[in-house]
Amino acid sequence: MAEQNPRNVRNANSQKPARAQKNSNPNPRLRLYCLAGFLFLWVGLIGYRLVVLQVVRYGEFSQRAAKQQQRTAEVSPRRGIIFDRNGRAMAMTVSVDSVFAVPSEIPDPATAATLIAKILDAQPQEMLAKIESSKNFTWIARKIDADQSQRIRGLNLRGIYFQKEYKRFYPKSELAAQVLGYVGLDDEGLGGIERSFDEQLRGKPGKMLVSVDAKQRSLGRVEIEPQPGQNIVLTIDENIQYIAERELQAAIDQSHAEAGTVVVQNPQTGEILALASRPTFDPNKFRTSTPSALKNRAVSDIYEPGSTFKIVTTSAALEEKVATPDDVIDCQMGAITIFGHTIHDHKPFGELTVTQIMEKSSDVGAIKLGLRLGDQRMDRYIRAFGFGSQTGVELPGETRGMAKPASRWTKSSIGSISMGQEIGVSSVQLVSMISTIANDGIYTPPRLVAGQLAPGRTNNPNLQTVAFKPAAQRRVVSSLTAVQMKKILEEVVLFGTGKKAILDGYTSGGKTGTAQKIDPTTGRYSARNYIASFAGFAPVDKPVVTISVMLDSPQGGHHGGDVAAPLFGKVAQQVLAYMNVSHDADVRNSQRLMLRASAKESDFSEGSPDRLSVDGESMASVETDEEGMKPLPASAPRTESDHARILAASFTPQVATKAKSASELVQQKPEPPPGPVPPSNGTVILAEGSEALAPKLLGKTVRGALEAAQEAGVEIDVVGSGVARAQVPGPGERIPPGTHVMVRFER
């Protein structure tokens, strides 16, 4: 065997460790790749995190940072102005100071709290609690007056700052308070127009941003300006509103009534020119007012209208042709029994025409008219005149009233409702009813807002035009019926219960009302407290204004003709003069003045103490066979003989055996069957001896009366035609110098 070369053996052995050492060292490229991969992953993770923080969750962290670095306070916008129809500001906004604190900047909170509390008339402990409630921002006092602001500024306290805000101001104080309403501390409308149009008036609030550093030190503030609200123009006339409120307050003071309302309206357009309610309040200081003063009684309170509702009954009867103004109705000496219940008039009336039923305010006559109509037709006219539903006037809390549908009436309901019982109305509904008659039989919904104006720097809305558009109208009765009703209501004022509503230089028409109130302690009708009301218009031929008046619980004289009619007269007289309405009657007509002056308490009596319902609800009724209880069909004509018989029975002249007083003017009645004897007492007009005496003209024709007056050397004013039924002064009474004898003729 061949011997190996030792040199070759050494070389082979020396190559083995070198190969092993070479295999044990890693590849440097691999290590580089690993390092690069690790770095790439690390950078990727950081990038991903940055994307999450800076992109995905950017909004969230920005909000967190802003919350830590900034404090936001809302800045009230300038609330819109409320103008009357002539551009006078009735509610406006003024700039005042509000005080806020950055508590971290106040070196001695206790001392600061004590000093500020003394100026603001607050408790130091409460003020200190406000300061300590936050480190960054807290309100100290908002919308303070100028004197308080100046005194706090004079303290020169660190950490106390001032911010201009807007405060609501009512320059006329109590004027139209319930119409305008009031606002809270945050300028939120809490009543009246302020509440109904809060969204339009409020505008959009601004913001105040207070920046702080990590140590909660203030770095400054930034303000975002608020956007002002819309301006509102009302249909109210500031001067007419003042007249209504002044006269209402005087009437309440004189009659010692608990409350009252006056509503003045334009009957053609439905615009409310004045809406007065008492008691009232100052909207600048509403926090000190009672809830009863804050309430707008003209839209939220309901009451039984009493005899004013006879306007609806009579209008419906004339429209349905179940009666005419001259039809004679037997009032049965003032008593009628309806389904077992007897109703008495305030006086024992016999036969009366429909016109006289309204003049004397006969409940028996109104019931008989209602019975001719029947439930369904009566209910239809109640709804047509707007009762039982909201009028849509732009005020919060409006009531629908109380008007049950005919399907829920009892058998006696037609009697109760015909004379104004068992139904509840508001003052705004009542003025809408009388406006329907004044407006040729067309119902126009009442409105308080004429329009809106864009916000501007000027307080004068005359730079812009606001065109008022009446709401949807509807015809309720025909033009003929409306004319007939206007004449009837004029007769009520001249010769009936409304004499104290006679105006100087203007004709007027209307109806009085007297209704019992519900006693809240017993739940029954009170024997002492009444609602006195009047609804009327002027002038008669072309009415310019309609007015509803309501006095709650007047003491002493409580009839509508005694306390409500004079209030209507005072308001109407001044409003017509203010509006420059031309006279349609002689200002110096002494007869009209004497009619008003000679009216006495017995002339105002109306309303029956009897009721067909208890506690406002219908009583159970019993069938009766009394004649005339069934409704008279609208198409059933009277025969000529029946009509002649009724006229003959009603208008047979009677020779007066006793002189009539100047204030009575009561329709002369036929001889027995017995009837009421006109009272002889009345107002006495004193004369100084040389005045002429009024001749007896009753029962004479127009020609005969003129001849008798010529023989006596006196002058007469003729009203109507036919036969003389009443005269003022009465036969044998002295005629004041410069006056005439007014004689009323009827066919």
C-alpha cells in the first residue's frame, strides 16, 4: 500500500477548520436585510400611529384640546324690534354689560366675592361658590344696569371681565303688556307676541371663546358676532291702545271690578287696533308680577255672554226668515216654561216686536226666536260666527270657548243658548261676532301681526312697506240681514239698555250683556258676581271700529248698560276723533244728549235670575205641550190675516193717562189684558220758569204732531214714520232752552 505524503496530509487537515469557520459566520447581507426590515416595520408602525392620531382621530383630539384650552360662552343676539302699526317701537333691545370671571386669575377669590356681592346685593357665600365652580370661566352677573357695571369696573379686580349683551326693553312699560309678552334671562319669549314669534325675533346667537394655557392662564378671547332677529309690525295702534287701557282702568276703579278687557277692531280687515286687559304688569319687571296679571284675559278667559249673544239668535232668525224686525212676539208677561222650567224676564213684558225684544233685552222673546230656529240651525250659526273654535289670533293660550255641538244639547239647551247661557266665549270672539254684523255679514278672523321686517340698523320701519292681508273671509248672513241688525242695534242704544253708549256727533249700535259668574267655592252660579259686557260699533251706516267691553264682577251697578256701555262710549268717542272720522250726527243734538243723560238704573235691567241649567250644564227636560215650542220651518210663510192680526194687536195706540218721564221711551201698550204700567219716576230736568212745556204728541201722526207742535210754539225732531209712540221731553215737561222735542214714530 502506498505511503501517504505527509505534506498532503497536513494540507488536508488544515483546510477542515477553515471551512468550518467559514460556515459558522452569518451572511452580512441577511443581517442587513433584517435590520432594514425591522426599521421599515418600526417606521410603518409610527406612521400608522401618526395617521391614526393626525387623520383618523384628528377631530376627536382637536375637540379634547379645545376643551382643555378654550371655554365657550354663548352671546345673545340682538332680538328683533316689535313696532306698532305706525312704526313706534313697543319692544326693543338695548346693549348692557354682563360680568364674567376667569377664576384662575383671581388672587383672592373671597375678597373679590365680598366686594362684588355688595354691589349686586347678593350673598358673598353664593358669589364665592360661583367663582369656585370653575377654573376657566363662570358668569358672575348677566345684564346688569349701568350703575352696577360702573361700580364693579371701579374695583379694577384681576380676573373679572365684562361682555356686552342685549337686554329686552319695553319703552312704554305697561302699555300692551299682555300683547307684547316678556322674555327670560336668555332672551327666550315667555308670553304674548314674544313667545308666538320667538323663533323669528330671537336670531342666531354668537359665541365668545376664552383661551387658556396649560397652567389655566388666560391667553385672550375671540368673539363670533350673533345674527339679529326679524322685526315684527303689529296692527296695534299705540294711541288707541293707550285710550283703551286708560278708560278700562278708570272703569275698573269706579266699579271696583276684579278685571276687565277692551278690544278694538277694524271690522273690514280684522285688524285689532287695541287689546287691553286688566290687571296688568310691567314686562320690564315681570318677575315681580302675579300670574293673574300676566294672563291675557281677552284671549284665554271664557265667560257666558248673556244678552250680547242675542245678536246671534236674532241674526239667525232674520236670516232664516223665521222672523222680521217688525214681527210681534207675545212675551207672556215675562214668563215662559220650557220643558218643566220657568224663565222670567226682568220685567213683565207683553207683546214686543223683534226690535223691541233686543231693546228691552227680553229673555222670553229671545227663547221664542231660538225655538223657531231649532237646534241644528242655531248650532250652525253659532259655528259660523266663530264660536267654539279658535280665531287664530297670534297670541299663545287662546281658548276655543265652550260651545257644545247640537248632538249633545238637551231639550232645554236651545232656550239657554238663545239668551246667552250654557255657552262660553272670549272677548276676541265677541268682537269678531259684532264685526261680522258691521262688515255687511262677512266674518273676518282677527289678526294682531301686520307683517315682518328684515333686521336693520334703523328703528324706523317706514323705510320698508308692510302690506297687511286679511285672513280668509266668509259670509255668515246676507247684506240685508246685516243692515237690519245694524238698525236694530242702533235702536238698542237710542231707546233700549244701551243709552249710555250714545256718542257725541256719531251714531252707534250695540248690545249690552249681563251674566252670572260661577262661584269657584260652590261650583254654582253666584248671586252677587256678574259679568257686564257690551259689543258695539260706530258709525252705524259705515262702521269704522267695533269694540267689545267686559268687566268682571263690578260692584254696585253690575248691568252691562250701567257699567260696560259707558266704557264703550268713552273709548269709541276718542278713537273716532283720533282717526278723524267724519261726524254722521249733529254734535249739538240735544235730544241725543238728553237720552243719554236721562237714562236711569231701571233702564239697564236685563237678564233672568232663572236658569235652564245648573253649573253651566243642561238640566234634564220634560216634554211640554205649550204652543210655539216647535221650530218654525224657514219656508213657512205667515198668512196675510195672521200678520194683520198681530200688527193690529201690537200697534193700537193708547191714550196716555200719565205723563211719561224723559228717560222711559217705552213702547206704549194696548189696553188690558193687563200689562205693565210704565213707571212714573225718572230723571227730573229742572228749569228756571220761562221754558215752554212739551205738548202731548203720543198717538198722533207725523202731520198731526207737527201741527200740535206749531200750535204750542215748539220744534220737534221726527224719528221714524207712522204714529208717535214716545217723546222726549215727555208731555207736560219743560223744554230746556235751545232744544227740540224728539218724537219717535212707528207703524
